[in-house]
Amino acid sequence: MNSGWVSTLLSWYHSNKRSMPWRDNPIPYYVWISEMMLQQTQVATVIPYFNRFIDRFPTVEKLAEADLQDVLKCWEGLGYYSRARNLHKAAKCVVEDHQSWLPSSYEDLQTLPGIGPYCAAAITSIAYQNPVPVVDGNVFRVFTRFWGIFDDIRLPKVRKVLFEKLSVYIKDVCPSDFNQAIMECGALVCTPKNPSCEECPLACDCFAKSAHKQVELPVKLKAPPTPHHTIVVGLIKHGDKVLIAKRKETQMLGGLWEFPGGKVEKGEALEEALSREIQEEVRLTVSVGDKIGVIKHAYSHFKISMHAFWCEVESGLENLVLSKSLKWVKVSDFSDYPFPKANQKLFDCLSFSSQKMSTK
């Protein structure tokens, strides 16, 4: 089954598509890496990360052989680090269970860590030309407007409806072009605010344009307020070094490094909370010194205000057990370790002067 809007959309795509390294050379490994990076992240942000990642890990074998710390360091700043950990796990599965060939089918792809329905659809259609439609944020926006769907897009039935409707059309055209054309239209023309309807290849048949409902669609009911947490961290000095700790693999931001600290409890002063957290985490008694700064950062489901202080050890140093997950490092060596984005923001506040890093 074909339709006039499909031909118009594809024609528009061939004339307007952006150049992207994974689009210009859509080998399965490149498509896979790009799709993992593009989750929750814009194309312009991803391109330099993608190029660095491919330079560092040019094949799935190289990625599988790599140390996770190297993978996380290469991913540093891109956020949503579970994507990097899953990539590393999946690369090992591809090498060990699939003779280094990324599976081609929609179903088999979803057996790999980190690959869900959307990512599997993108990979199988773009890299292998299998007719499976993608349903992501761009697709929700374009086709709830195009077909006039007023159900909340958070409802599973909306994804199911769009998947089934688009499945009819993708069978008669190039699957890669079809899916990428829709995503490109959503990214460049059918934008969340102020869509460029006069430039849209779907304008003639679009319900939202004819009914002036672009603002109302897609329907996404208001989410609950985003929780906010006040966090304290300490840069504990010992000579010219600072104590850093690696988060457990099972934790959020697992495998990344951080400074000892944690959440401020109700009624606690910042310094009081920091002393308590450091004692609980590393069994050191510290004196809390100068404040370095406060960093505000948003994650997918909560926000934080992170207050950072210099700290001096008062007691407990003789009982501190260093390990692969707890180290003294120089401030100048922070760049050798993968840190979360909030910590990277903190680095901009740091003074590297000898006044701050006293030598014992």
C-alpha cells in the first residue's frame, strides 16, 4: 500500500536530509552506536561523541575487549551512562554469541542489553532494510498531528496504534529512508513549538494543520513535579591529592567516579550532613572547610543542588582501605577518570592554586 504523502515525504527527505557519519556510512555497528547515543540526545551533540567513540573503538571486537572505564571515559558528558554500560555488555554478547555480527532481526536485536523496541526497529530498518517502523518522540509528534490522535502519548496503546498504521506503509518503500524521513521531518519541520507547517511535506493531508490543532497535539498529560534533592560532597585533601570513589555497577551512574557525600536530611546543616556522610561512607572524621560552589543539575527523573566543600582529615586515615574503587588522586589527574556531568561542572569552580591544595 502506498500513498501520496509517503512519496512526498520521501522526496522531501532526499532533498533535505542532513549529513551524519552513521547515515553516510550505515554499517550495522555505526547505526547501533548512533542509535544508542541518540536516545534522549540531539544529533548535533552526538556527532562529535560518535566520531570520538568510533576512533577509539572502531569495531565491535575492540569495544568488547575494552575496559569499561575506558568506555565510560569516552562517553563522559553524554549522560545516561547505562547506555554505555549496556553497549559494552552487548558488544561482548555480539562477539561471543553472534560471531561478531550484530543480529539483523527486530526480535533478535531486542535480546541484547540496552536494545528495546525503538532501537531495534531503527537498527533493523536502517542497517538491514527490514520493514519495521520506528516510534520515537518525533514519530509521536508528527503522526498524532497528521492523523489527529488525541490520546495521551504516554499510553502504550498510542505506540501500538502508530506502529500498526505505519507498518502498512513501510512495506512498499525503502525502510531506511521511510523511518529516517519521518524522524528528520520531526526534527527539522514538525517541531514541538512553532512547527514550520508551510514547509512540511505532509501539510496537505495533516489534520492538525487543517484544524489548527498544532499546539494541542501531541497530548501529553502533565507529569508530577520533579523531585529535588540537596546534595553535599567533600573534596577531602591529603597532601596534594583528593579522595575519589567509584560508584557500584548496580547504582545509577555505575562505574563513574565521585567525591564522598550524599543527601542532606531534613533539618541538617550542609556541613553537618557532609561530615555524617563522609563518616558513613569512608569512616573518616573531617573538618569541613571552604565552600567551593553549588552545582545545579537535572537528571531524567529528579534535580539536584550539589554543594561542594574542601575538607581536611581529622582522624581515621590509618583505617582507610584504598582499593580499585577508592583512590587518592591529584586534581590535575581528574581528567583521567570518568566523572558524572555534575562533577564536571564542579571542576569549573575549582581553584588549582597551592592555597587550596595545601601540602602536608
